[in-house]
Amino acid sequence: MSIVFLPACSSVVSLVCSARKLATDAGWNADDLLNTSTYSSLHQSYTTCLETISKGGKHSFFVRKKCCNGNKDVRLLLTKIDAEILSQVEKKGRRQKAHAQQIRRTDITRHYDRIVEGENYPVIPNLAEFRELPIVKALQDRDDAMPVLSNTTKANTRVLESELKRSELIGGMIDSDLKSWVQTALVAFDSILGKPKWKSASMKVLHPAERVTARFICSVCSSPPKTCTTFAESLDFREACAHECVRYSRKAAGKRKWRADQFVPDQKVQHASTWAETHRLHQG
């Protein structure tokens, strides 16, 4: 049995150094290499081959090369190890992307809360609809470039929060998308009230949907399951736009598409308004 004495440094350290050299030569990340099942098994088997013997009263480490021919074993397994590293890198990339998207979703939720708490927008859609605005959806779903080959490099995942707070360009695009969404909703609710394609040149005349006599009922909430005792609310236009069905949890409501045609006029208010208008005309 041939015996090779290792240098004065620890044999385990030498094995790690060999792994790092192999990784450098092959173009891999050393930590990824050490984490593969194939190489870690080899690494473990080489470690068990290390023994100490006494020579002149001193202990030295040696490797039984007959049992462990590391270089030859690794060369035969290069393709297998490369596939395992690639799988690791891809899984790591997916985890990082999922984590980054979750952070972006949280940042968008915070920005939505800031808009709701502000006074710049009298009408705001619910959070699920807000996420579907073109610019918001693009920001939320964008594929940020994230380094996945290094365990030490970390991407700045809070960039979006800073952009939402400070970017005038993004703020202007969100403002434009919000106004466009509200205008589309107004047209749809005017049609619900029986006044499709309503228009007026006057800036002082409100859309039919915006008037105090316009009230709406969510048809989904008005027909809840027998086990649900919640009654449907009478909503004005602003409340209808921000409405989330009470029969769903917020998480489930976030997945359910808001639609203008899920609302119907509140007939009680409509009848009262008609009666009042008729009574006024008769008195006149």
C-alpha cells in the first residue's frame, strides 16, 4: 500500500482547498460543489480514508491512495456533478425570484395603503384591482436580475419601495392608470343605471354614478350561502369600486376578479329618488 504524507496543514483543509481548486478549474462555485450529493459523498469517503500514524514520536496524516484516488473519481463524475450544481443554481434562482416578488408585492401593498390614506384620489379600486393597473403589474411582475451563482452576493430587494416613494415618472404613470380605471368604471356604472354613453360638456355636472341618489348592491354579497348571515350593503360609487366581497377572506377576495357587472342598482334608493322627483314636479 503506497502512503503519501500530507503537508503540515490539516488534511481536511487540504481537501477543501482541493475542492476549491477543482471548482475554479471547472468554472463552478466552490460552495455549490461542496453541497452536491455526489461530491459531498466523495468528500466524506476521502475524509474517512485519513488516519494518523506515529513516526518518530510525531503524528502525521496520510491517505491510502489505493482506497481513495480522488482525482480519478472526480474526473469520472464531472458531468454528474455539473448537472447537480446546475439543478442547485436553478432552484436557488427560483427561490430568490419568488422571495423578490413577495417583497415587491408587500411594497405595492404599502404604497396602496399610502394612496388610500392620502387625499389625492376620491375613488380608488380595491387592492386586487390596483395590482392589475398596467404600471403596477409591470413593476410587481418584473424579473429582477439576481445573482444566483454566489452565496455571498445579495441583491437590493427593497429598490421598488424607494422607486414608488420617490420616482416622479412611476408616480405619474400610476396616477394616469388610476384615472383611466376610474373613468372606465364610471362609464360601466352609468350603464348599470340605464344611462349608457352619458356625456356632458359641463365640468360641474356629475356622472349619474357619482350622484348621491346612485347606490349599488353587490349581487354576490346579496345572495350569500345559507350559513352566512351577512347582509349586502348599499354602496355609493366610491365604495363599490373599493368593494371586496364579504363572503370571501381577503386572500380569496384578492384572487377573485372585481367586475362592474357584479353590481346592480339599489332599488330602494332608486324608487325613493323617483318618488321625490315626481312629488317635486307635481308641487311645482
